[in-house]
Amino acid sequence: MKFDSFSSYIQRYQKGLPLLIAGPCSAESESQVLSIAEQLTKNEKVHVFRAGIWKPRTRPGNFEGVGYEGLKWLKRVKAEYKLQICTEVAKPKHVEAALKEGIDILWLGARTVSNPFSVQEIADSLKGVDIPVFIKNPINPDIHLWRGAIERMSHSGVTKIAAIHRGFYPYEDTKFRNIPKWEIPIELKTKFQHLPMICDPSHISGNRDFIEEIAQKALDLNFDGLMVETHHTPDLALSDAEQQITPEQLAQIIRKLVIRHDEIDKKSSVIFNYREQIDSIDQQLMELLSQRMDVVKKIAFYKSEQNITIFQLRRWENIIRTRSEWGKKLKLNAHFIEKILELMHKESIQIQNDIMNQTKEK
Ligand code: PEP
Ligand code: MN
């Protein structure tokens, strides 16, 4: 797949700065959309105005977007503030309406990308149309679904494709709404070296406090752009209120961001990317180990209450057998797995002993 020309298009467009896409989670009213656009143009670094019109909500009853009417408001943003406009499409009917009203860029949301049927329908509706399509990662940390959506668009003839990293459903404890798992976008970038990568710190953070940290991390990793949810009165927003920031707050964050230029030679940036993948995976390993030990503590309290012995041979044999089989399937060295299991078991016994002793003392 060839993304070279779009990649250089984005670079020319942004003139050495990250491509900055900003605007509300949802278009709510004409005056809301225009007022945000006006405030955003005071910060001349914003290139593209975003607003969701058809909102895919996890549960019914939440604000589901203003629908077709909102396209007219975006058109006014384009005419009056000279910003490119983009919105999310989830069905061919959305694509048709967006194209008719002159939307400049379409994006596919995380829920849509999770469903290959929908992605294919949208790809079919874009045959012969030369519009940029930005593809968010799917909800689950599955790189194949993400890659699949990019391939479906590309096979349909769409040439201007970028990926948007918005984090993944967190199966583990994390301070973020969606866990970044940076190793996944990095792997995607390694597979498609010229695919522009945009980071959406708003949906990763779920909270205003982490937007800057995530945006800086993305720039450090050489991402090409940022998509940041911005609202004139974030607390009153009808969707994603906690993560939206004002245009002024966005300008402050952008002023503070350190923009690195891609001068490191290719070899060292490859190593850098691999190291970032390892850092991210190790951090998740630590979080998983901590969760495992928390469960061990719960078992210890239960055993202590019920007067059950800490060490049970049959359970331990079962652990060794099942984990060794899992490890073998994953092509991990048997001796290495055995050593890790021994260490983990020793630590679990230690934790349980300590808890038993504490509860006895009481
Ligand atoms: C959005 O950008 O407002 C949105 C719904 O995002 P996502 O698809 O990443 O959840
Ligand atoms: Mn949102």
C-alpha cells in the first residue's frame, strides 16, 4: 500500500508542525459550533475543525448527535473561518450526505472499525472518491482489525488514509479512559512506514488532566498530528464533558509542547521505536503482576478465615502444567517460564504467610 504522497501532503500542509485537528466531541447547535471555530482560529495552529454529528453511544438514551442538520453548521465553519472540516461517518448514508455538503475529511470511529461489515460498506461507498479518510483504532487492542480497516479502504481506491490512535478498552487498571498501548500504533507504523499517524489524547485520557502528557508522548514518538476535543464550555458539553478543553487551554498546551524534528537517522529511530514498545509492554506487565498479587492477598484472607493451608500441592502442579503449556504454545523457553513461575509462587507464598501471621496476631 502506498501512503507516501498523502504523508508528504500532510507534512506540507502542517509546515513542520503537527497536523492539529480540534473541535467539539459533538456538534450541539449552530452557535456552539461557530463560537468554538471562532475561538480556535485565534490559535492559528489549528488546521482542521472536527465535530461529531452522528454519535455512536455505547448505551441508548445518551445524546446521539444532531444528525444531518449539523453538516450545514460545519459548512459555515469552512466558509467563515477557512478551516478544513471533518466528521465521523458510520454508514454509507452518512458518507453520501457528508460528500454532498463538502466535508473535507471523514473519520471512522473506534466502534465502526471494530466491525468489518460496516467498514466494508463504507469502503464500497467511497469507490472512486478522492477524500482523506482517517481511521481510528478499534476498541479492542487488535492490530489486525485496525490494519484490516486500512486495507479495506485502500483496496476500495482511497489513497489519503491516516490512522488515529485513541487508545484501547482497558482490561487492566489504568488512570486512562482508554489504555494507550503505544506498542500497537508503533507496530502499525513499522508495517506501513508512510502511513500518517494522528493521536487523539482526548479519548485516551478521558480527563482534561492528561491531555498534555499524552500529546507530548505522541510527538516524542514522531506522530504526525493530534486530534483534540475542544469546547467553549466543556462542563456543559452534551458528550465527553470531562475530557474536553477550551480553545484557550488547547492553545496553552500547544505552546508548551516540545516539537521534535525527525532528524534522528532511520537506524536509531527504529531502535527507539522498539524500545518504546518494550517500555509500554513492561509497564503493562508490572500492572498485571500487581493485579495478580492483589488477588493473592484476597485468597490469603479467605484461607485464613476458613483455616485452609497456604500451600496446596495439587493446585501448584496444575499451575505449572497449564502455564508451561501456554508458554509452549507461545513459543517461550520452557526453562524461562519455570523460573518465572517459581519466583511468582515464592512471592505469593510469602504474601500469604505475612497475611496469615497478621490475622493470627489480631
Ligand atoms: C469521537 O471522536 O468523538 C469518538 C466517538 O471517538 P471514538 O470513536 O474514538 O470513541
Ligand atoms: Mn468524544
